[in-house]
Amino acid sequence: YLNGTINASNIVSQNNTIMNHSISGLRTGNYNWNMICTDKAGNYNESEIINFEVLLPPKVTLLYPENDTGDFIRDVYFGYIPSEGGGSFPSCSLILNGEVNQTRYDITPEEENYFLVENMPDGRYEWNVQCTDNNALIGENPDNWVFYMDNDPPYYFELINPENNSIQTRNNISFTFLLQDLISPTMMCDVYVVDEGFPFTVGENLTVQNNTAYTHHALLV
């Protein structure tokens, strides 16, 4: 029994032997537990009631910007939801690249909260949120998320294959290219060809690694 309600039943227990039964999913709070056991003859007895307390750190769920994404707008909102722990949160702090960027004290539990960072410089940022609950326990998201502030476009393109003014004797063409960007590790690319003055795509939304040759195969009909 846990707080007067059956938590598990039909637990086979050996006479005069210590038995263990695990319960998962408990949240911060006070709990009472006891046992009622029945022997082979149908006789039963009830144990004393034992009290214990669970103290868990807060849970922080990161919302936005999504992990491994970027933007060029320098004012950025970082959204999160604080929950569990002691149930109330005197403060939460935004952590950027391992350092506290700002702290807020007007936290709404179990709902979306946010930080606003204005005029962020270009760069790669690892971010997280640390919250302190009313039991002075600190919790954060299990993993840091990555965000890129990038106001410069890719600065270098190299079209490797097919070579300029080359003649292709088949319509299954391999387009190989390389591009470089100051910050972003990956980029989204479209491949275009021009036929009689009209451009059309032969590859869309290709995920290309920075400074790494990429080949896209296309059938021209």
C-alpha cells in the first residue's frame, strides 16, 4: 500500500526472507507505505505504517529554438517548461556556453516560460536552463541544445562535376559541389539546371556538410 492505496498485489514472498519491490515514477512529496500479507491458510496481517519523503530535482523541458537550428534574427527567445521537483521554482537561469546569461524569478510551473536574449553575436551556442525549486534542488535538461546565430551566407562555392562546358553522353548526371560557411556545420541546398533559358530543380532540400564535397545524382529527361 502507498498512501492508503494498493500499489502492487500478489507479490510472492518467502517466509523470514527480506524481499524487495521497486516503484518508479514517484514525484517529490511525503509517502506512507505498509504491507498486508496472507499465508497459505488464508490468515492475514498488516504491518505498521512507515513514512518516507522523496526529494527530486526539477525537470526542465527545452522548447525553442529547436536543437541544432539557426537564425539570422539577433533577438532570440529561449523557451522551456519547468516541472516536478518541489512544485515551485524561485528562479531559473539561462545557460549559454556554460555560463549564466540571465536569471528570472517570475517562474510559472508546468507552463511555458522564456528568456529573451537581444542582439546575439554570430556564433555557435550551447544552451540549457537550470531551475531551482523550493527545496533548493537544481535541475536542468539532460542535454544541452545547440543554436547558431549566423548573418553571413555561405561564402565559397566550388562546382566540381560536371565541369564547365563539358559534354555528357548520358542523362544520369552526378552533380558534385563543395561550399563553405563561417559558422553553420550543415546547409540546405537546391540544385538547378537551365534548359533553353528556363531553370528547374533537379535536387531540393539537400543537407550538405560544411567544407565537404557532396554528390547528387539526377536523371535528366
